[in-house]
Amino acid sequence: MMNTLVCTAPGELVLEQRPRPVPAEGEVLVRIRRVGVCGTDMHIFRGTQPYLAYPRIMGHELAGEVVSAPAGVDLAPGEAVYIMPYMSCGHCSACRKDKPNCCRNIQVLGVHVDGGLAEYLCVPAGFVGKATGLSLDEAAMVEFLAIGAHAVRRAQIKPGQSVLVVGAGPIGIAAALFAKLAGGVVTALDGRRDRLDFCAEHIGVDHTVDLGPDTARELGVLTEGDFFDVVFDATGNPKAMEAGFAYVGHGGAYVLISVVSADITFSDPEFHKRETTLLASRNATLEDFEMVVDTIRAGKAPTRALNTHSGRLADLPTDLPHWMEPAAGVIKAIVSC
């Protein structure tokens, strides 16, 4: 048997004993050691995640140690690993285009199927990566950083381009980090000064702007009326996503990392006048995960600063509601299993 933490209904987390899983053919049995808590988990707890049925074991930012691996797979018992949680089918039209991150039949751990807030998890070998040179805490941060890395790769930022990141939560911070590493001149926009200060101190963004009634004017002054070559939205707010169209400069690109259960509208004349490129960015690919691992190994990601809170699996029913409060100042909370 093993301990699991189950979200039985919105607002309800229950510690349950469940049978330890037995790996099927081609699966790796992983002893889960760390689980990062993210906005998706908070949406599940609130009851606002649109793709989920209860009860559900949450958790998709996962790090652990190999218990067993199939013959021929280069993973040894005891080896530290991270898990790519987007279970793609490998044969749909998206997968055939080498875009498994938007697989038509995708099953995301902790959302569509049970995730890693448990002591053990079986995962197909192709979704388990070596975390050599990373701590377990760092390995649990690979997934959310890969979301930002994928968005930046989608945008194809060139050195010297002006970049705006709207929303300075963990995903926005990840986008700002990789935009800086790509050579962008990065501005962070958020309603929380503590998160903007974090971006300035630990990510090295070039400018920060507080969200307010004069936001558009301030951004215009900052860019001498040109606005931005690339804008990323990481707010999860439909109104903010709509407002972001006005921040894209002529010939610029708008990348929506956020996913919301809403229709997004924009001014078609302005969209065409600027010849705006509109991009969605969903999940991440193995290439993004590997780039993030290399970035952490090279000391270019401020992982120690990002990991602001820690807790234990059994304490999460108490910790999670507290961590969800802005006053808690959480950037990334990591649970030990």
C-alpha cells in the first residue's frame, strides 16, 4: 500500500491508502520524492479546472527515483528522474507532426488521469528523463520552467527585441527567464509589486510596470510609442488577455500561454493594421525539458530563489489553502512525498 492525497471534491483533500501500482510493459516504476504545486492544482482545488473529473490525485510537476525500469531502458534503480506529464498517444495528427504537446488524445497526469501526489507512480519510459546534476527540488521545477521555455521558443525572440510578459506568476517568471536568455529586453507587468521585485532581483528583467489605470500609457512611454515586438500573456484572466492585444507593436507577436474557459475577442482592424502574429503555447516538448535541464545545470535558473515554500504530503490539506493566499508570497511550493 502507499499514501496518496486525493482531491475528492472542490475544497476537499483526503489522505488515502491505495495499492502500490504495478508497472505494465514498457513502464517505469518511480518513487515520487517531490511534487511542485502549480496554478492548475489550485484551480482543481477551487473547482475551476475545466478538464477534470473528481476524485483526482493532483500533481504533475514531478521528481523521484527509479524503482524499476524495463529491460533495455537506460534507467537504473535509485537514479533521480523528472517526469514529463503530458501522456501523448504517438499516432494522432499532432504527434505525427512532432507536436505531442498538443496531442489530440493527450492525458495529462494530475488532470485527465491521476498524478503524482502519491508515493509511487508508473510512467511509460519515454516520459521519464534523467535528472543527473539536479537536486530533487530542481527536478520538480523542470516542468513549469519548460512551459515558459516552450512559449519563448514559439516566439522565436531575436536579441535586442522588446518583450513584455504580462503576469509574473511562476509561468510568467519562466517566460521572462527564457526571454532574457534569448537576448530580449524584457518588461514584466503585474498587479503585485512583490512579484515584480522578484523578477527584477532574480530574473534580471529590464523594466517592471505596475498594473493600473495608466498601464497602456506607461507602456507606450516606455517604448516611445512602439510597444513590444513580443507579448506573452501568463495571467489566466480573459480581460487581461484581451487587453494585451493593444500592447503588441506593429509587426509583433502575441503569445497566449494562458488557457481560460472563455471566448477572447479583439479589434480586427487593429489586429490587421499591426499584422499581428497570434500564437498559442500549450504544454512543452521533450526538447524544452532538455533545454531546461541544461539551463539549471549551467546555473542560469535561480532555482533556490524560486523554491519559496516547502511542505509534506500529509500536511498539504492545511498548507494548500494558505499557499493560495497572495499574502503567503508563494512563487513555487514543493511537497515532499
